[in-house]
Amino acid sequence: MKTCYYYPDVWSNETPNVEDAYEFKSDRDIHAVKGGYDEWEVEWLVEEMSKDFFDNHDGWELADAWAGQERIFAVWDDNKNFIGQFDVYLDYEPTFRASRKK
């Protein structure tokens, strides 16, 4: 597993810094394309980072503000090279619970 980095809340006039980023361990091979990144793998990585942010950081608390609009994630690879910024949207997946009516 490699450690990549993400910063989940970039403002329009802000330059994100890897020193402020969360660490994220992944086994994704984002370096599969010679001289660049595999865009599918990077997008899947950012989706996994988004879940990590939601589950382990402030994501639950920010869900109302996040719903319906993007959150901009800055992402760095395992060598702390800046990959880019990504629009991340929060989709809700409904779950249901049933019990026999008494």
C-alpha cells in the first residue's frame, strides 16, 4: 500500500498545501500510464478518499452543506506530487430497515 494525500475543502482563491492534507493508504496503481496518471484509477482513488473523509473526519457534520454541490479535493500522489483538484459530489444511497408490525 502507498500513502497518498488529500485536502478536502479547497476554496477558489486558495493554493492547497500537502502539509495540511490527510494521509490516505491505497493500493491503487495511479502511475499505470507512462509519463502520467491513469485517470480512471485517480478518480476511483478520489472517491475512496471522499468516503474516508466522510466516515473518519468531518464529512458527517458537513453533509447538509455538501449535499447538492461539489466539494473540491486537492490530491497528491505517494511522492507528494500534486495530481490536481477534483469536484466531488455527495450522493445519498438510501437504506431501509423493516420489522414485523405488532
